[in-house]
Amino acid sequence: MTATKRRHYRVTGDDLNGIHVSMLLGRDPNPVHLIDISAAGAAIAFLNADRGEVESLLRTGPTTPLVRIESTRLAETLDIACRVAHLQEVDAGVVCGVAFLRRVDETTNLDRALLKVFNRRGAVRVEPDVQQPIAVSVTSPSGASIAEGTMRDLSLTGIGVTIQPEAMSKLPTGAEVVVRFSLNEHPLALRATVRFGTLRTAQIPVDGQPATTGIVGIEFDPDARAEPSCRKALSNWVMRRQLEIQRIQREAAAAAASR
């Protein structure tokens, strides 16, 4: 991986088990919820807080706060100096976007450390509830329809879409598109770029016959995803889904322990 390439990591309810993330704004660490992370920065949330509380906390802390990541997969605690890029109040608290202050020659080392914590694949994705599929429409920048599909996974930076195999040829790597979908009845239309496409064979649950499906990875345009209402909608959905996954896991663990 080159130092200029951004790798994002898988951050779902499963992946957060055994990982503790906090923000050091003084002597004591402040626990935060991790939404998204790459070697360049992260989106973290102060749960059940309001913007005024977080702004006051930041003002009274050091000029260069630290994001602290603790995990059994690391030999020692990972403290990353950062600067706050933006704050936004959402349903569950306040989302804080931070940029990591690392020299270019340190990027790869940080990347390796983060891979140890989260996963060995370079993707940040949260999968939707299979009982509540989310429809996705992919069009050209001029509005011409290219493909219809369903959300496979979502992050603050991009979306994975499952489409019909015959539509794959219309979505080559590098193609500029617009993706349209709704999150909690909030319609979104984001300019984006196709980053990869692949065909996969899966078993159909009904009759067990093999079927081929197309999977396309699409990265949102940075300016489009940074628009406040869009960023809020994405943050709300990703964080809600992460917390939902963790709740289901806790309930399953409690049920198993009581047997």
C-alpha cells in the first residue's frame, strides 16, 4: 500500500468486540464510539452528549488530543495524535471527525497497526438487516438509469451494491455515477465513483441451485458525503446499525449463558 492511498477498515458490531476506543482530552480518557477509521483519520461519537458539552470538553483539553485504541491484538496501547476537523450532533450523540497527525513515512506503520486491530481486509462496511433490504438505484451523472440493486453494505465513505450480472458491464472501474437510496426515510443521491466489481456464485436458499450475482463497490464523492445533512444521515444509520448488532450479540450471549 502506498502512503497516499486510503484504506478503510471493517468496523461493525462484531469487530468492536474486545476493542476499547477513547479520546484523551486531558488526564482521563473519554470513552467514544467508533464509526469509521482509516490511516488518515476517524469518525467517533460521544454517545448521549450534546454539541455544547463536547465543544466545552474540547476547549478545556490539550491543543493536540489523542485517539486511544486498546485491544488484545496490539502489543501496547495505540495513541494517535489528531486534530478535530468537524463536529455534528446526531440522534445518538455528537459525531466528531478527526484527522490523524502522522508524518507521511509513518502512515504504513499506522496502517499495519490498524489492520491488526480490525481485520486483514481493507473495507469499512456495516451490513443492513437482511429482513429490511434497502433498494439502490445507480444512474449516470446525467440521470440515465444504469442498474437497480440492493445495499450489500454501507459506510461513511461508500456503498456495496448487489446487482444483476448483466449490468456489470455498465459499471466499469472508474465510472462516475450517482447512487440513490433512502436511510430511515431520508432520500440520498450522492455523486460517486465505481471502485471495483466482481461476480460471485451463491446458493439460493429456496432450491439450493447456484446463482451468479454482481457486487459493485462504490466510493462516495468526498464533497457529496461531507454535506451536513448527508453526513448526518450516514452517521445516524451506521451508528444505529452498529449498536443494534452489539445489542443482538449481548442478548444472544445472555440467552446462551442462561441455558
